[in-house]
Amino acid sequence: MLSLAPPALVQPAPAAPLRAQYGWGYAGPGGEGVGTLSLLLDLTTGRLVLELHAPGERLVLLEGDRAAGYRLQVPRQKVDQRSATLAALPLPFLPQVASVEQLDRLLRTGAGPGITVTKKDAQGPVKLTWKGKDLKGKEEQVWLDRKKWEAPQ
């Protein structure tokens, strides 16, 4: 018997939280540096915990979620800001992202303004370069080299 009922809509499963760690390098008007970028990103809730470390020092802590908003701390620059969205926070050493979804897309596909992917594997970009301008309009560049990647499917 032929059914004329419309096909059931299949909702995609929510993406599992992404846990990743990158080595990073920076060159800009404030000097040069290297370190580690660690993050936890959950698209379902908009949860984000991002830590940027240089040897022996935490440079940036960004944490929060869609419901409570986000907090950016940059101890060296005496920055401690809160905002309902990521778009309103000035992210030092990193490309500006308007949302957790945009950051997720940047890390999984390399999509974003000023981003160049120099090496990929089956999971996505392994080496990324971002060239852009800092908050004062000065040229800066960041290199990311993926070290750990946990994104269960």
C-alpha cells in the first residue's frame, strides 16, 4: 500500500562538545609569543571555556554560555569584561568571532575572515594562520597548530 503521509522530519543530532588544544604563535605590535590555547565548546548551550597560556602565565580566560553571557579576563591588560554575546568582547591575540557557532566553524573548517588553512586532516584544519588588525588597527598574525582534538560524533 502506498502511503501519502509526508516523510518524517529528521532532526540532526546535536553536535557533541568540542575539546581541543592548540600550540599558538603570535606576532604583532605588542611583541611575539608562543604558548597553548585550550578550549571546550558546546554548541547546544553555547558554553565556551577558552584559555590562552604563555609559558608560566595565563594570558586570557574566556568563559560563559548563551544563557548567562560571557566573561573575558586578560590579567596582563587589566581587562575583566562581561557581555551577553561574544561579539561584544575584544579578543586579544585571536580573530574576532561573533558567536560560539562561528568559532566552531572556524576550528572545524577554517572558515573566517583572515584565516588561511595550511594543513588539514580528516578531522579538519590542523594548522591555521590568521592575519588581521588588533583593536588599535595595527597588523598582527596568529598561528594555531592543533595538538589534541576530541569531538565525538
